[in-house]
Amino acid sequence: MAYKSLAECVSDLEKHGHLIRIKEEVDPYLEMAAIHLRVYEKQGPALLFEKVKGSPFPAVSNLFGTLERSKFIFRDTLPKVQQLVSLRNDPLKALKNPFKYAGSALSALSALPLKTPSAKRKFSKTSISQLPQIVNWPMDGGPFVTMPQVYTEDVDKPGVLNANLGMYRIQLGGNDYIQDKEIGLHYQIHRGIGVHQSKANALGQPLKVSIFVGGPPSHPLAAVMPLPEGLSEMTFAGALGDRRFRYFYDDEGFCISADADFVITGTVYPNENKPEGPFGDHLGYYSLTHPFPLMKVHNVYHKKDAIWSFTVVGRPPQEDTSFGALIHEITGSAIPKEIHGLKEVHAVDAAGVHPLLFAIGSERYTPYLKERRPQEILTIANHILGKNQLSLAKYLFIAAKEDNEQLSTHHIEDFIRHILERIDLTRDIHFYTNTTIDTLDYSGDGLNSGSKVVIAAAGDKKRELWNDVPEGLQLPNGFSKPSIAIPGTLVLQSEAYLSAEKTAAEIALLNMALMDQDLSGLPLIVLADDAGFTAATIDNFVWVAFTRSNPAADIYGINDFTINKHWGCKGALIIDARKKPHHAPELINDEAIEAKIDEMSKAGGVLYGLFNH
């Protein structure tokens, strides 16, 4: 559908039963987020908040809350865009099949950005404090823009076709920011905007930044797409939305998206930072306060009848989960084509995306060995961990496709079982120490620093996994409530973590107690603060096990050893997934707000029936 604006999209969704209006005034402090979270949990409709307390502008959320709705929004363009992405990854296809791919090539050409200076008259000015001041979680440092499109240009190659459009969170107020004059940008230096800032810094120049909010839904999606090198986000937005990206430059030289509902312009000066955060993030924990680039606000523009677009992130699944599903629909097997021998790779959303990757690759190097073992898939693992956002992964489980052609990385329990049935714990665990992990992951030993581990498996099954706790299991003091999360995994409740020294003593006791007991069907043990919660669901299990552990620091083993710098264990692998003092706090809903939403949801209340829509 070629939407000219966000308002057109809202109208279309409402017409087809995909959106409802909340006409009563709602507080942007926690209330709007709480309503959104409940509706998303029920896989409900998009929400248009007509009256936002303290702001003259309405707000919309949950546009991409279900894959069904996302595919409806792009129902007319999805197939040709899938071809366009495929064509970019293999340009020879166009030469081999010129008639088949002519439509996609023309789509790309017609999607070239269009300069429209006359669109200036559509915009008026406002201030940061007049925008919806949405705060999602109780400990958030202030209101944030959670669905922005952040535009920057390369100082060496100015212009829209070499620009970057990314989605990086924006803090509008709070902390030490001067209201209406300063806002905070949170991004990692390897992102497109970080590259642009580095170049500007080297020249001693301020970086011009334009933040777009709203506009056709193809624009925010383009901002998060992992596009092939050389394919502009603005071109992609045009192709996906079947409408060329329209833009102009204001009197100060800032690029303005002519279809955006709001545009914030400003400059980032070299080495000017201020504390940003905390912010309730997509791992299910807060990202804490750290210095991040300061943006000095120049202007805040808005169109007539503008609609503010936002989302709420938290422990998966959330709306960004559905975003990810749509991206997978579009890109398909793009990443495997870029890494020779890789069949598929999947960032496990239930574990917060970056902490846990599953992959399947070819294992063809070992026909001359008595036993097939991981070799080629270890090479593939190195490629994966060197690839853009995949490089932030902390745990990478990789299997050989030859062992099970039907195995899928998207079936979490089946994949983990496949690995546990085949892994040789003396050989198949490979650490990367003192390296980078996701900035939002606080399980490591500092911001953006920690370790990684590759757990590889290839060959015949080595064991049958147990479904039950063995009778007569003897545990030392401090360990209790043994539970099976999935076959082959034993969860033990342990006393609260106090220190590395105390943990070493605890693990030594556990090692002594279990070394002579038969645990052959339980190759993985996870230590948790709450064994019942951890083992209750597969989502709970992967969330606790892989977001609360730093591989090099928190992996142990029964009867472990080190030979030639290689670590392994002759018994079960142990992951200490207890909360540590340096971890960020997990996201917990505000009880008073939840009680208020409960009241508003009762018969006669303004939200009655909404969560059962």
C-alpha cells in the first residue's frame, strides 16, 4: 500500500479492524506503555491515543505488533522488495533472467529519493517539551523517542544516497539535559551514525543530525533493516512503501523528510557527552546511565495533524520481536549467502537476541577421520562472530546440517537437544575472552566488554537425554530444588551470589558431590536464583541462562581441565546464571499503574474490552 503519510496508514488500519482509538486522556508517564504492553501480550490491535496528557499531539503504537498486521501494511510491495534484496545479493541474476527481474530493477530505480523543496510550507515549529513525554518503565531516566529514524550524512560524501538512516534511541529530557535545548543520542560507534561522527570529529566539525518520527511505515522499517552494502535506506524505504523518499533541506542545511510527522534537527559536537539513561531495554533489564553523545537542538518541526509514533521495549517478546519477524520475511536467506557453508542463523529473541545465536552449517572436512567432529563449522562460527550485528553475540551454538537435514534454528528446544545429544564437552567448547559484547548486556566485566563462547556439535549422538531428575541425586548444602527445564538440562536453585571467591568454593563442593554420580543424561546444569521460574518454560530458561551469565566468568564443569590452553570438562557443563551485583536490574511493572489499568479495564471503564479485542 503506497501510504503518503502515517495518518493514511492509521486510517487504513482502522478501516480494516487493525487499529482502535483510545479517546480518553492517558498519561504518558507509564500508563500508555502499560496499556501497550497488555495489548501486545494479547496480540491485539494498533493503538491511537487521541489525547496525550501534557501534549497537543496524538500518539500511535503497536503498528507492527503482529506479523499479520505488518504484512497487511506492506501487502502490495512485499514480494517485489524480497526480489530486490535478493537481486542486490546476487546481481548476476538480473543478467541471467532480465525479464524475471525487470520489475524489481525498475522498482529500485523508481524508488530513488525525490527532492521536494515546496514541502517546506507543510511544517510548523514546536518544542521538545510539547512532544509526548512518554516514559515506559519506572526507573527510566526520562522520556525517550523509541521509534525514531536518525538521519546523518557522510562529510566526505554528502547527499541523501550516501546518508545513514538508523534507529537509535533518543532521550528527550531528564538527567542533566537543558530542557528544549539538549537531547541525548544512544548508539554504538560501529553503527552508520558512529562512522559519520568519527569522520566529522576528525575534521573538528559538528555532525548535523535530523531525527524523523512518523511518516509512512516503510521509513521506520528501513531504519532497522540490515541492508546489503551499497543499498540506501532511503531507496529501500521508497521501494517498500511504493513511494519515493521525499526530502528537502531547511534554511540551516538540515535534511528534512517531507513525509515525516515530526523532525528534530541538531548538532553533535566532538567529545561532548552527557549521562544518558537508565532505559528499560529489550533484554528485559535496564541499560544503565553512561555518557553518550549530546545533541544540541536547533529546531523541532511538525506537520499539521501530526501523529507521534512510539513503541515499548522490554523482556521479549515485544513489538520489536514482530519487527524482527518481518525483517526475516524480507531478507530470507541473505546472511547465509554471505557466509560460505552457512545454512541458517537465528538470534534467539527469547534470550534477548544478542546473547544467544543458533546456527547450522556444513561439516565436510572430516571424512577421513574415525569420528566426525566440528571443524568446518568452527570456521563458519568465526565468520558469524565477525559479521555486523552478529558480532555482538555472546553464546553461539552451531550444529552440522549433515546430522539432521530437518533441524531448524527457530525451534529452540529441539535445537538445544540436538546439540546436547552430540556435544563432546572435552573438545567442543571454544572461548573468546576479553572481547566485545552488546552494550546493553551487563553480564560482562564492563560496558560493551565480556566474553563469548562457541558450542559446536557434529557427528553421531553420544547420549540419550534424561527427562527426569535422577532418583537419589545428592546435592551439597546451598543447592536445592533440582528441576528439568528441557531434556538434558538440570536447573539447581542456589544461594544468592556474593562473590567470585565464594562461587569458586560453591562450585568446588558441587564438583565433589556430583563427580561420582551418574549424570550421563544431563550434560548441562544451570544455577539459578529461582529454579521453578527458570525451568517453567523454554523462554524462561533461555532468558535466565544466557542473559545472566558471562561465558568466561560463569561457565564451569564437573571434573574440568585445561590442556594447551583449551578448557573442557569430563562431566556436565555448568552455567552460573544467578544475578550478580554488577548486573542491571530487571524490568518490573509499577504496581500502582497496573492497579489503575485494572480499574480502567473493568465494565464501565475507559479501557473495558480493549484487552480482549
